[in-house]
Amino acid sequence: QACSLLSHRVWSSNGAASKVLLMPCTQASASLWLAICAASAPWVTLAVGPNDCSSNSLSVFESEDKLLAYAASLDRSSMYGGQPVAAVGGTQATATSSGTKSSSGTGESITNNQEEGADEGGIVKAHGDFLVILRRGRLFTAKLGTDKIEPIAGVNAYGPNAKPASWYDEMLVYQDTVLVVGYSYAAYSGGGRRGATELGLFKLDVTTGKLTFRRSYYLRSNDYYSSRNYASRLIGSNFILYMPYHFVSYGAGVVQSTFPCMRKVEDPEWMNITNFQDIYRPLPGVEGSVLHTVVVCDLAEFAQDGSLRCTARGVLGPQSRVFYVSTQSVYVWVGSSKTPNSTAALYKLPLDNGTAPAALNVIGAPVDQLSFKEESGQWLSVLVRSEAKGDGMWDAEASAGEVGLLRVPLSLFSPGMYCFTGAKHFAPLLTPAKVLGRSAFQNRHVGDFILYGMGAGWRSSGAHKDDAVYIYNRTGGVTSKLSLPHAVDRIEALGSNAAVVIGSNGADLYFSAVVLVAGNLPKLGGRLMRRGATQGETRTHGFFYKPQADGTGVLGLPLRSAKQPGWSQLVSAGAGILFARVINGSDFSKLGELPARDGGKDDKCEASCVDWYGNARPIFYKGRVFALLGYELVEGQLTKNSLVESKRAHLFPSAQGTMANVDKVVTPQGSLFFWSVTEVANGSAVAPALPPSTSQTSTGGTTSNAFRESSAVFRTLWFAKVGLILAICSMLGKL
């Protein structure tokens, strides 16, 4: 572990950069090395205030005029943080009106949610005998019959005669209510501004599967998009939405006198969902002009009377943010996106509105929502980097700096107060080596451990000798480094005592099991390799692991050609979904793949014509296995040693192209390799070289990409979509 830190950048107590000299890698020097790195880490400078929080009130603004005066004191740079401004008086936060409900979700979830009981907005949900799918501005339903998959409905994701939003990104289902979250750049939001989050509500007939539009609303906001996080959650009947809102119109240089509000799309009158008493002043040193807003709406009330009523609370700060939702609270981390190791703020907003928020002064930033873990209602752990920018837009795809773990007791969050964290709350961890093509930091809490490493993200990259996964035991305080023959592009749990690290070496896709047992050092388990492929989805929802009754488990992950970078998921469907059996959390065995066969043709898309959330998902539901592949829905018959296709349906027949022959999309012989724990440990987990006549791009199921790319229609549409993306990004700042 110490030897991996050669040329590791460390920081002296005054913040000056320094280099630790190379020393012989003996056991004694290794211990000294780690001691030096721990002593020199930036986290030791965190104690910037008294540990007693009783005098540090988390205050709201005294009046609307005070809030606007504060906003007027900010310049454009304040949205990025690091710019002190004149103090504006405030009053201590107190409990507000009656709280909202919070309970665990019900039914079988088909979504790879971070927290059980907190359903995340996605592109496919299950209800009864039906799947509901959101894609390219349309909603579809399909009935999962015993003899066939029957497409039922296909409707626009917006109301009749309405102007569609720019994007329709995610969806949630509560009883017979389907709620679609989108964003419109064109919606007029008052004060000379445009831009609003759109909420569309539909009624699902739970008997027939038909969809009926009910109502849609605008919420005044800026774009909520994140390449990793999801804007919405559903806990019980509570719909929870995060949205950023810029208080200052920088184009005109005029302070906005508008608050986060909502209105019916057809009604120009805005309704307040918050006021100055629900907006909290930024902590000292974390000033900024972005209002990070958490909206809560009760869908049970909407189901009863057809009216959506929402409340909102917000905190002012810089633009950089990450938000995480447990079943009890929403946590929002805000900080500067410009200055490394800058002071940041971590807010806890209880879902019970009767409890005032609390905050901590912290440092650095998490990379995404997976950096967080609320532990058994007693602790909060957050993995941070000294030069991370949060997960807004694509910020999570490039982070740098040292790695540390913040671990605080939840009792440190005192309602209506803010506290200071110090060195005792942070543990400096091993920092991955800087590698060309490895800018995407991945992390995941599994049981008592947190795993992290570097991957290629939305790009393509070859193998590197420094590829490794790092594992920290939160309770034992020990960090392990396990070398890998591939990048760390995805980390997923296989229960509470094992994980799988998935990544590419530029030519092939690897699945490496990691065994995590309390009291023991982590170790590598078995390994699976899929030749000529890479993962077809980068979002967490692209993966699913389902424990089986016999004690094993089955995992599913979309694939695409190894030549295609991660961003390909935006403009084309994946090649297929790989399913494998997991034995004892440490070994893999072959099951099969469900490939895409539709060549595709123009679907006459009118809205949301880029799959920002991907388009392929493995689905385990009611003991059955499905693959969502663009507009195709395929069922596989699962046995102990195989998975073979049994049913296939097309959700949008008018957009169905030429179907590939089955023999053109089967997995080629010799493309799957499995190695046991012993073979991995003794270094014999090496795939044979390809014969000279064999193309490295052969991917079996991914051959469907070959006929997609050979289609003149597809090529034309692909380039048109890319041009549209670039134009939109250039004009509207999506990038």
C-alpha cells in the first residue's frame, strides 16, 4: 500500500504542496510512509471553530428585502463560491408547519436503488402485471402475460396540445399515478427568465394498462441534470425533488425578485411553495447565489383530489453540489468548484418539515450520491476528494486530489444549528495514482466497507498497470489496495459481504468479485471476462443483482462494443444484456445474453430525443427475467446453468426496423472466460490470445451494432442527433 504512494502529492499544514522523497519499500518504511501521509493530509486543518454548537444558529432571512439585499451583494463569480460578501442579518431557524409523511416503499422494486425504501426516478417501473417505460418523450406500458409480452399503451409524456419540454428524463409510479420529471428551457418562469422543471401526471389503469393524462405543472428552477444522480425520489407517498435555482440573472445583471414557485402548465399564475422564511443563509465561508431547493409533494393527496400540493426548503450556496436521500432526511453538500480544499457546507434537511435543518462546516467535496451512507441511523459517512466539484451536470466525471472519509455521528447535526468538523472526523485514505484516461472516480459503500477507484467514465481507455480498487473498512480503519487488470468503471454490491468491480481494459469487459468479511482483509474473488465488449450503460440503474432462493444470485448488465465510448448510450441502444450467476459472492458462472435485434428506423421523435438516462435495463420481476433494449422488451427463461430467450416484443412497432437473424446476434464461442478465486490469486487468470484472423471488435450480441452502423438511415440519424446535442449544449450551457 505504501509503495503505491510513490510520488503521491501530500500537503503540509499550511497548505503548501510538497513531495515525499522516495524511500525503500520495507515494512518499517511503509509504516513511516503512511504516518507521514496521514500527518500531512489536508483534513487536519478542518477545525475552524468551536466544537460547541450552541452559539452557531442556522438562520433564515429576516425578510424578503434582506434576502434580496443579500443577493444584490453577489457578483457573477459568487455562483462558483469562494467570494466573501457582506453579512446580512438573519433569524434563528425554527420548526415549520405540519410535516410530510415518510415511509418505506412497497412492492418489489426493479430499480437498482441506493437506499431501500427510497425509490429513484428512472426509465422503467413495475406495477402489478405491467411495466411502464419512459423513452424519447413517450410513455409506454406492456403487460407481462404468461404466454406473451403485450404492448398496451404508447402516449406522449406531456399533455395534449401542450408544447413539449426539452427533456423527459425520469419517472416514478405511486399506486395508479405515473409521474414524469422533465425540464423545459423554453417555459417562461417570470422575471424575464425562462426555464422550469416539468412534472407530468398520468393515471395508469391497473386493469388494462392504459394511460390517461391528468395534469402537468411547472416548477421554477434551473436544470437539475446530473450524469450520475437522479433528481427525484419516492418514499411512501412523498415525491421528493432536488432542483437548483439561480437567484441572480447574470445576463441582465439584475437580481431576481422571484422565489421557487409552481403553476399548472396551462395557467400563467405562479403559486408560492416557499418564501424567505424557508430559505437558509449560507454558512460562513460558503457564500453563493444558488438556491439548492428540496421540494416535497404528497402523491396520496393528488390521488384523492387531483391537485398537487408541494412545499420547499432551500439553502443558499455555491453552484457545486451533491445531494443524497435516506429514508428520513435529504443531505445537500455545497461548496466551491474553483478552490481545492475550500470550506464547504453539509446540510441535513429532515423530511419531517416540523424539524429544522442542521448543518456542518466541512471541507472538500463528495463525487456523487454514492459517496454517502447513513449507517443504521447513527452515523453518516461521506467519501470526499480535495478537488471534486460535485455531481451537477458532468462534474462527477472529472475529479482530482486527495481522498478522505468524513464520518460523523448523526447527533452532531443539531436542529437549527451548525457545527464545525475537525481532523477527528476525517480519515485520510490512499489516493489512486494519476493515470491518463482515468478521470472518472467511482465509489460505493458495501456493508462496513467503502470501495473506490478510477475509471474511464464516458470515454474509452486502455489498460494501465496502476489499475486497482481501494477498500476502506469504516469500523476497522484499514485501507487495502487490490490490483486489477482493468479500470474501475462500476462498483456494485453483491449482498452485504461481497462486491463486484466492473471495468474495461480497452478491449474486453471484466467483472472482478471482491470478498468483504468483517474482521478480515478484503480479497479478490473470481473473475469473468466478456471479450470485445464494454458496459453499455454508465448509470447505476443499468445494473441489477437479484439473490436467488438457492443461495446464489444473478446479475445483469447491458453491453456494447468495446470500440464505443460511454457516451454512446445517449444516441444508440445497447447490443444486449449479459446475465451471469454469482456463487457465494465470489465466483461467476455462465448464464447467457439477451441481445438487441431491432435495426431501428426513424421514430419521429419530437421531444427528449437523446437518452440522457440510457435506454437498456436488466429487469428481475416476479421470478422472471427481462431485458429492456431501447424499444425492445425481451424475456429470458432462467435455469440453473442457462438463460435463453422465450419472448420478445416491440414497444413502438412503427419505429421497428429490420430485425437481425437470431444467428447473427448470438454470443460467439470463446468470448466468455471464467476464473476461480484460486486462479485469480495465483495469477493464472489470463485469457488466451485471439487468433490472428479474429477481429477484436467481435462482441456477439453487439453485432447488432454492426448492422445499426451499416444502415444509412441510422448513420444519418446518429449524426443529426450529435449535431443537435452539440448545438443545444453550446446555446444553453448544458455542458
